[in-house]
Amino acid sequence: MNNFIVIILDGVGVGELPDADLYGDKGSNTLANISKALGSIQLPNLQKLGIGNIIPINGIEPVTKPLASFGKMTEVSKGKDSTTGHWEISGLQIDFNFDYFPNGFPDEIIKKFIELTGVKGVLGNKPASGTEIISELGDEHIRTGYPIVYTSADSVFQIAAHEEHFGLDNLYRICEITRNQILTSPLVVGRVIARPFIGKDGNYSRTTNRKDYSLNPPSDTILDYLQLNGINTIAIGKIDDLFNHRGINVSEHTKSNSEGMKTLLEYVSMVSTSFIFVNLVDFDVYFGHRNDPKGFYEALRKFDDFLPHLLSKLNENDRLIITADHGNDPTTPSTDHSREYVPLLFYGKNKRAFDLGTRKTFADVGKTVAEYFKVPTELSGESFLNQ
């Protein structure tokens, strides 16, 4: 089939990076800390691939003959969000800082937001947990019609609004205006995120109609190079949003891990000579940000159960990488992403497994994909295709 699949387990980090203290993340280790918090965990199929050979994990012993090459990767780009993580995985290292707003957005941005979107005012305008802020301000939002604006430790401008009272299309409209007319140069804000919710009388819940509005990558990624060279590129999950739909032939904007895994199986069975780039977001959105180690583990168990179905569909020419874009340790007081190494599992049927060590950059993934498809690039990183 000659397909190359990269699966991002969003938020599944494997230990603090050397500069984690600069981000307030000293001690973070998403996978190991979950295993400690729960006493032990079992992920038998990931264990066979070699996940326990990367770092010590309670309940998951190393195996002597792992099915996949294994290691961990270092993030070079500044930050710890999905945008920089995915861009670096695709071969693009970022040497500039995004803009962050630890005290909320300045008056000039909010004033421009009100003027250009036509809303009468805003609520919030502070760093907050998405679930907590709609609980706090949902009633007032419905009473006033003001959208809820908030941010986090990431470079994000998030807008929450009730799907019925405010309108989903109206929410998308003001997000597009914010992205294209307000957060323009010299500002560098990674994403504008629409956060729709439903409910009433203080009992609110977010829906799956989230939509991200990202910056364009500042230069070509592996997706651009492959597309230009006639290789089919398929994006599953929120990949299309993170790359602003660039370099992608087919977008499947799945909204859950289960939907993403189902869609991946369908494409693996029907395409050839394709790069399939998958983001599974539930770990991060529902459990990392909500400090729920048990829920995080249950999501990992479901992915582990899915793995044999995926591996059975691959032939000897196919290649699979399982990795992550950042950490999101649910055992720490923070509800934000964590600056961590990410796991690296590189599988090929009947392919000899090696210890890939600690890679110097996430960009080694993009470089490996490029070598597999024999596409020359100017991407950062070093391929481990034939190591």
C-alpha cells in the first residue's frame, strides 16, 4: 500500500524537558505520573510496541523484543501548544515567540473586537479553564448576549458562546473576523478557537462543534512538500485547522478519538501511496485540561484496544509513527499543557526494532516521512527511516 501514518496522541508527554521550569512545568511527566496516581496501568498492545522501553511506567515493563523502534523526542520550538508541536513534527522549527496574554487581552484588542464584530460587550477576558468559565459566566452570557472571551497559558484567543442563544454561525463569524482583521501583524497569536456550548441555568457543557482558526505556517511543511510532489495527503482530526488547511488533499475533521480511529481504519483500507496524519484529541481536551488521570487512562486503554485492528491492516511496505505534540499532565495543579518530551514509536511489519534514543527535535518525524516518499526537502531534522 505504501502508506505512512503518523498518529498524534494529543497531550501524551513522557517527562519534563530541560527547560520545563521556564514554563512552570517542572516535575511534569504525563504518562508516568498517571501510572503513579492510579497505582499502575496496563496498555498491553502499546507495551508490545515498546512504550515501556521509553521511560519507567508503573505496570508497563520494558520488553526484550519490542515490535517497534522506540525513543523520545525533544521540542526545539518555543512554547508547548498544539500549533508549535504539530508544525515541528512536520519539519518546521519555530524560532520566534507567539504572543501570550497572562492577564487577559489589552483594552485596544477588546475595543477593536467589539467594534468589528458588532457585539455589545464581552465577558471574562482572563485566563481560565473552558469548563469553569462557562459555568461561571454562562447565565450572564445568555442574559446579555455578550460572548465569553478567555485565554490560557497557550497563545490562544478563545470565544465561548451558546449554540442556541448566540448561534453557532454567529460564533464562527466573529472568530473569522478576530483571526483575519484583529489579531494581525505585528501580533502573533497561534489560534482563535470557537468554543460553543449548550445548557441552561448554570448547567452548561461544551459541544463538539469547536473550530480552530490558525496562523499559516511561515514556511513549507512536510504536507506542502508531499502535495507538490503528487503524494496524497490525508488529515484526520484537527490537523487541517492547525495547518490552516494548507498542503492537505483530504480533510476528515473528526471530533473524537473513536471517530478518528474509525476514519483511520477506513482510509488505511482504501488508499495507497498516501501520508495519513491523525490527531486524537480526547486525551488533551477531556482529561488533561480537566485534571482527570483516570479518564485519561481509560482513553489510552481504548486506543490500546484499537491498535491490533490498525496493525492488522498494514502490509510490509507501510510505516506507522505514534507520538504526541506536547504533554498535559493531569496530576499537576495546572490545567494547561506541559513542556515535555514526547514518545516515539516507529513500526513497520517485520521491520527490526531499534532504540532510537532521544531525538534532538520533533522535526525528525517530518524528515523521516520525506525520505520514505523519496521527496527532497529543506525541512529541519534527521531521518530515522533506516536507522
